[in-house]
Amino acid sequence: MKPIRVIQIGLGPIGMATAKLVQQKRALRLVAAVDVRPGVGQELGVPLFSSIGAAARRHPADVAILTTGSRFLRVRALLGEIFATGLHIVSSCEELLFPWHRNPREADLTDRAARRAGVACLGTGVNPGFVMDTLALATSGVCQRVEAVRVWRVQDVAKRRPQLQEKVGAGMDEDEFRGLVAAGCIGHVGLQESLALIAHGLGWKLSRVTECIEPVIAARDCGSRHLRVKKGQVAGVSQVARGLRGGKEVLRLDLKMFMGAENPRDEIQISGVPPMQLVIPGATPGDYATAAILVNCVPRIVTAPPGLRTMLDLPVPRAIP
Amino acid sequence: MKPIRVIQIGLGPIGMATAKLVQQKRALRLVAAVDVRPGVGQELGVPLFSSIGAAARRHPADVAILTTGSRFLRVRALLGEIFATGLHIVSSCEELLFPWHRNPREADLTDRAARRAGVACLGTGVNPGFVMDTLALATSGVCQRVEAVRVWRVQDVAKRRPQLQEKVGAGMDEDEFRGLVAAGCIGHVGLQESLALIAHGLGWKLSRVTECIEPVIAARDCGSRHLRVKKGQVAGVSQVARGLRGGKEVLRLDLKMFMGAENPRDEIQISGVPPMQLVIPGATPGDYATAAILVNCVPRIVTAPPGLRTMLDLPVPRAIP
């Protein structure tokens, strides 16, 4: 089997991890990388470009892994550029998991553009992309009837990288935290997309979707090597998305990331026949897992029909050799 | 959307449960049922037939759900009959999960026959089909590297149906148990197929596969409403399949079904990067779940390419409306 040729687009922390993982896989080959910042990514030892078109012209490839942004409308122009090169796309763009949720018209246009170009395009990751959506839907596969789905992802950021501790607001006072939430600087992107993907997968029309982002206030002094949090300060973030059907809450995704969180875990509960509970003790480690699932989806997207695809269109993701 | 028309073939306990579940699904319609025993299945209120050909001629359909046997070689002739009718197939036949494991030549022939007929054919269920194989592979989707996969399924049969308690040998003495194992009357069919599917999914060539079936001896009197087990008698069965690669155990599936089993659960452990652990406390309830996953796979098989398919070829299974 000839290896699948990959161009990595975006060389931030996730992109670098993804590119290096591609280089470890027998089934894949990294042929080039793209970043607008000159000089970034030299340790990969592959040709570097500042534009997708130039990279693809010089290095024929099959798939682009795109890790440049979280918002669908912001990556849309890039998607168009990649479509023009004839590459399939796997992207960490959170809203691309289910872009119809916020931007149905633009999602349809992008879907049509991908079809015209004959390429398939997927948004995925560990969250959104796996623990709070795809895994919940897979669990429902053994249910005769589903009445409600609840998912928790509880992470103790004390054990995670310093950037993440800051990103969740640890050590801030409550006003500062709320200001940053209002400015869109704190909060996980993609929770509503996970919810919308579950609803779509179960064939449910939701009458209402709500989301709230609240600080978790430290009940006592806590912290990590990197950052101290005093009692009364913000320890992190609690973000909850709810989906209602006919006035009843049928979906709830509850994401908590804070210093000293007890019982860190991913947990899926399905009310139905049979009821199901599934737990990943300690919670899936986000950094490793995101690079993994992006790379593991590369062989899946190559054989997918053209268009904007979701995790529900592709075969079960699995570790590739 | 027009409902998918289903013919149920085999009206034992699983087949009846499946047929009734089809009747509850908006997306499906049960148009006929087939069983060689006259009079069976009248409560379904659909036309009953003793032959597949007659049923399919009289009632045009899209998919056959086949629940007549566990062994691939025994259902092979039936598969051929169904191919001739042009129906896609979802079957609970345990060995059909991955028939290449025991019968590669016959599996290839059946695959070719299905392609010629233009139909897709799938073996699935809760186990094999989900907890000890598909779910383990899906979990590996967030792994950068997998070194070993171990799965436990531990069920306390005291809470299950009486037939299952007898099937696992509860209340027998050890000699009787071993005689029945030797005669092929005790033991779960499909454990090696689960193992082979995982290896296939991970792209691993196994150097050796072993399987052993041992009695679990009651350490104290125990039992259910239906059946008493005295200390020293058989409480149930422990069945372990192992897969080796280069002399090293890389896969282990451990199935324990006995009276009074503690910590009943499905548990998946992946050694790798990142390591993953996933637990379904109480273990997925087999009876409900098997009917569910068979029915939930019906819409997936209709759109699959013709041929003998596995759970790895199809999109993530999920509860259908």
C-alpha cells in the first residue's frame, strides 16, 4: 500500500504534534507543511511554505490537516483554497465538527464547494469530535430507545500545561473572569457543536439550545507548580450546554476544567432502554488525543464521499499503524 | 423518507426481540418474518413464511435480519439464499463478525457472492460486535500509539435469565462442566472473532491466538431465585482469548459469566500513548443491547458498499429513531 501523502497546515502546538505523529505512521507520509510565520516548523525536516497553493503545486499530496482556527467562518476561505488544490481535509476547527449549527447557509455552500472539487472535509478532535459526541452516539448504538443523553468532562487543570491553566481563568478574580467570558476569551469552543451532532445523530429536532459559562470559585487555596489560586479566586471554568425537546431537557453536556477538580473523568449517561453509563477515569488526555484522532481520521477521509462530512459519516475511528 | 423494509429471519428469543424493535422504529417497517417452525411469531401480526425466497417474493423488502445461528459455516447456505433475493443482511451470527478468522476461503467466496448480488452483509451484536471489539477500537481512535489492548466483560448471571445461568454451567460439578466444554456446549462463540477484528482494525498480524475455557468454582454457596450453587460447584465460566505478536501478548479478551461475580463491568484498557481506560459499570445488558445494535445497524448496511462487511467498514452505530 502506498502511503497517504499529507500536508500539515498550521504549525501551532497542535499542528506540530500532528505533523510529528504523521511522520511516525507507516501508512502516512508528511510531504510539506504550511505556516504564515516564516521559520516555524524547521525541525520537521520537510519543505515549508507560507501558502497552501504553493505547497500543493510543488508537493503532490492527498490530504491536508488543517489546525489554524476554531471558528468555521474564519477558516472558510482557507477551506476554499484547499478545495482548489484537490486535497481532502481533516481539521481541528471546532465549529467544523457540525458547522450547520451556527452557520447553516455557509455550511451548505462549503459542502457544495467540496462536492464540486471532489474532496471530503471533516472537523474532528478529542473534544469536540470524540468524548462528548461521537463516543456518546456510539454508546447509543446498543440502546433500543434513548430518552436523554448527559455527558460530563471533568478535568483537573493542575496537571495540565500552564497555558491551559491560564486559559480557564485560574487565579483571576470573578469580575475579570466574567469580563473575559463576555469578550469571548474564556470558554471552550465547540460544546454546542457536540450537542448539535448528538441531536443530528439521534434524529432529534431540538426546540432550544442554551449554553452558560460560569467560574468555579476555589473553596480553599490550591494550585499547581505554575500557578497559585487563593480561596475565593477563580479556580477554573464550568460550561454547560443544554438541548431541549418539547420543553424537556434531553441533552446536557457539562464541561468542567479547574484546579483541583475531584473525580476527573469523561462520563456518558444515557437514559433509555437499556440505560447506559460509560466512564473514562481521569478523562481522556486532550493534548495527545487531539493529535491522535486527527491523524487516525486521515485514512477514513480519503475513502469518504466528497462533501462536508461529520464523524457520523465515517467508519469508527481507530489507531492506525 | 420512506421506511426501510425489513424481513426478520429466525424467530427465537433474539429474533422476536429484534422483530418487535423493528416495529417500534419510525425509520423501519417489518414486512414479513420467516421461521421453519410453523405457527411461531404470530403475535407480530405480519405475514409468516417458512422460506426466505417465498417471503421476499411476496413482500418486497430492503434488508433481512438473520438470527438463526452462531456458526458461519452453518448459516452460509442461508446467506446464499438471501443474496439471491437481493436483500442486504444484518446478522447476529457470531462468527460472521469476522469470518476470515476461522474460514478465510469460505469468507472470501461469500464476500464475492455478496458483491455479485450487489448486497452488503454484516455480522454484529453486543458481544461480539460492540463491547469487546468495536468499542475497544473506537477507544483506540484517540491513541497515538497502541501497544496492547485488554478487555474484560464480567457479568453476574444471578441477575440474568435462567437459560443463561444454565448455559454457563452454574450448579454443575467440574467434570460435567469440562465434558460439556469438550463437546462444545459451554462457551461463548465469537471471542476469537472479536480478537481477530481488533487485530485487523489495528493492522496487526498476530503470530498466535489462544483461547481457554475454565470453570469458576463457587467459593461459597450462592445462586439466584432460579438456581442454587453450592460451594465447590461450578458458578459459571471464565473464557480468555489471547493474541500474540512476536511472542508478546498484545491482545487479551477476558469474559467471565458466573453467579455472584463482583464488580460486573465491561472494561477496556489500552496500553499506549495516551493510555486509555474505559469502564461500563454493571456491564452492557446483553439481551436488550443485542436486539438494539442489530436494528440500529439496518440503516448503515443499506448504504454500505456490496460485500461482506465488518463493523469497521460502517459509520459509528447509533440509536435510530
